[in-house]
Amino acid sequence: MKEYKMFIDGKWVAASNGSVFLVTNPATGEVLGSVPNGCNSDAKNSIEAADKAFKLWSKTTANVRSELLKKWFELIVSHKKEIAKIMTSEQGKPLQEAEAEVMYAASFVEWYAEEAKRVYGETIPAWKTDKRILVTKQPVGVVGAITPWNFPAAMITRKLAPALASGCTVVAKPAPQTPLTAIKLFELLEKAGFPNGVANLVTGNAEEIGAALMDDKRVRKITFTGSTDVGKKLMAQASNSVKRLSLELGGHAPFIVFDDADLDKAVEGALASKFRNCGQTCIASNRFYVHEKIFDTFIVKLKSMLTGLKVGNGTEEGIDLGPVIDKKSYEKISRHIEDAVARGGEVLLGGSGFHGSEVEDAGYFFYPTILSNLTEDMLIMNEETFGPIIPVIPFKTEEEVVKSANNTNYGLAAYVYTNSLSRGIKISEALEYGIVGLNDGAPSTAQTPFGGFKESGIGREGGHYGMEAFLEIKYVSIGL
Ligand code: ADP
């Protein structure tokens, strides 16, 4: 069995207490390797290394940081197939999707390599003739980056690239399900030639590593992508030392189709927004509101697209939907369907899955499913499903659909399909969401702000907004 190490202060090391945990393939249960079960003292060592490195790294020129990021970008691109294979084996998404994620992940590194050179300050006209006002930006300091399993590569680079570009140093903790992709990215980061301690990777005990990051005053910023529950915990812990926080949490995206929409485009968008990563994305559409006039036609078109989708092990050719991450996830999806059916919901397609492995916690697959006859009190209408289920609800008016769409504590992404420009703009403005896909089912790219309203998070990642998250503003008042 392959024994992996974590990366602290430029060295590949085991956990200080010697313990490990196993990483398995969610499609087959095959053990892929052992990874250090890092604890509090390993996190402390990483913080120490990052703090030491910050003193030099924060003083490097933007050009130096940019060049290193460019090298990392090129290495990621040239290892695309290898990283994708690792990702599919530990996460389950089909290979072609894993490759697309590697390129998406790389795009953040490229974009921030360029953006590193554009951290501009400002001069402000002074209120007295013998004063000058200067505003500059400085890296915030040591950053703790905690990432989830659904995008094992992109969530690492979306955080690390802007942090490193801005002159911060990082302690990253990947999700326990998918540390191997992170380890591969760090091998390439080492190859690119970043100085020791600038980027550290600690795998292992989430609560201990999280607490070590939170308790240490040298860590000035936490950037987290994951569940709203853990995000709330981190927010409470961050208050002790008033750490800067970026939180990218859960979602419950509405997908609204008006009767004047291009229905083929809407169905295509529905598939893109719902089935990427088997529905396990925080911007996955979770509630489909379809105008009553086109409701039946939309369902016919949707059904005909879904019946062609192939479910299976993501390493095999032609697979569209891989396994869900684990048994717990499968049970949640099943519970959402059972609850809907028990309250009068109707299964129009699919509605079930299968357990295709000898191993208890692996090999859980779900068929694309369409549900109708739904009511607002059902679980699926209120909780993030993280599975390939499309609940379709008819609506009559703009007011009614906006009210239903906003009736949630989440506010990450929403999708609207209409061919009316004025309706599209009005509805986009009325939706309480950080991201609106207007006739677009795939809005995520490196140059745009990604983040949510309400309990979907704080701050934005991506674009120049994502860089600002790692910069402090300093105002220097100069007396002449
Ligand atoms: P999910 O339910 O999708 O796995 P989580 O929010 O539990 O989402 O996990 C996202 C990331 O947060 C993972 O890297 C996980 O290990 C980490 N995590 C979980 N609990 C804590 C915690 N108490 N403190 C810090 N990190 C945590």
C-alpha cells in the first residue's frame, strides 16, 4: 500500500504521532493509500513554518510570486491526466469531468499569477496642504485554508493561488476523503520552486487541526469551503482573535424556467447545473420552478435527455454519473425521495440507486431522478440534496416564483431562463443570491466573484475580489 506524506516547511513528513488514515475509492472501496493523520502539533509546526516564511515571502516582488505561480500552472496543466486519475479514484467523478476540474483549478493559478502584479494602492487628495494621503495594500499574513471533497483540486487552487499571489503564506487542510489530489498539487508546487514554508499541507484530524489554526494568533485569516454547520463553528471560533474569514458554505439553488425561455437551452442548463459531480456541488440547482404553460413540455425534454445518461464507475468510458461520495450521502438522497413520496410527491423518472460494491461504505450510485407534485414543506425543498435529483414545481407568476426561490436560508446560486431581457434583469435583481446564471447553467470561472448571500457564506473567491480577501488596507497619513 502506498504511504503518502504531508508537506511541512518544504519537507514530506509523517504525522508526529505516527498515525495514519486510509483513503478509499468511493466507487469500489479499494484502498488507495495511507495518509498521515496529522494532529495539533503538526498543525503547530506548519503554522511556525508559514509564519517564518511570511517574513521573506511577503517582501518578494509581485514578479517573483507571479513567475512561481506560472510555473505551478504549467506543471498542473502538463500533469492534467495524472491528477485527473487520482481525483477520480478518490472522489468518483467521471474522468472527463476530473480533467475539466484540473483545468478549472489551473485557471485560478494562471489568473492570480497575472493578478499578483496588479495590487494597486491609491492616493487621496488631502484636506490640508501640508498633508499627503497614501493607501496601500499588504498581505494579511498566515492563512489557514480548509477545503472540501467535492472539488479536490479547484478548492485548493482557488484559495492558494490568490493567497500566495498576494504575499500570504498558507497552511492547507484538505478533506479526509480526497487528500491525494491535494498531495499531488503540492508535489508540483514544490517542483515549481516555492520557498520552504510558503505553502504547507497538513492532513488528518479536522477538529484538532482546525482548533490549532483557530487558537493561534499568528494565523490571521481562515478561508473555508464546506458545510454551513462547520462554517458557523469556525465563525464562532474566529471571534476569539477576530480572524479574517472567507466562508463558502452550502446552497439550495432555484432553477427558474419562464414560458418565454429557449427550452432546449434550459434543459441543457439544467443538466449542467444539476449533474456535474453527480449533483454534489454547492451551486447545484436543487429546486426547479417551471412555468405552468411549458411544464409538461419541459419534463418531456428533460426525461429524454436523462434517459441517455450512464451511471457507473467514473474510470470507465462513457460514464456520466459516478458514485456519490459515501453511504451517508446515499441515505440522505434516499430520505429526500422517500419523504417527498410519503407526502404525495410523484417519481417521474428514476427514484432509486444501487449498492455496487462488497464494501459497506463504498459503491453507492443513484439514477437521475425527476420528482413532481411537491410542496414547500418537503425535505428536498428545504435541504441541500447533493445528489442527482430534479424536483420540478410549476408556477404562475413572477412574484410567486421569486418568493418561493428566496424562501431559504441559503443564497449561493440561482438560475433563470427567459428570453425577455427586462424580465431577466428584474428577476436577477430580485433574487437574494450571490451568483445568478441568466440563461447560463455553468457560471463558475476564475475571473468572477464566487460566494453567497445569507447563510451561504461570507466574502468572495475568484477575480480581483478573491485577491482582496487576502489583503489588508493600510492608510498612511503623511505630514510634510
Ligand atoms: P462535508 O459535510 O461536505 O464533508 P464539512 O464542512 O464537514 O463538509 O467539511 C469540509 C472541510 O472542513 C473538510 O476539510 C473537513 O475535514 C473540515 N472540517 C470538518 N469539521 C471541522 C472542524 N470542526 N474544524 C475545522 N475543519 C473541519
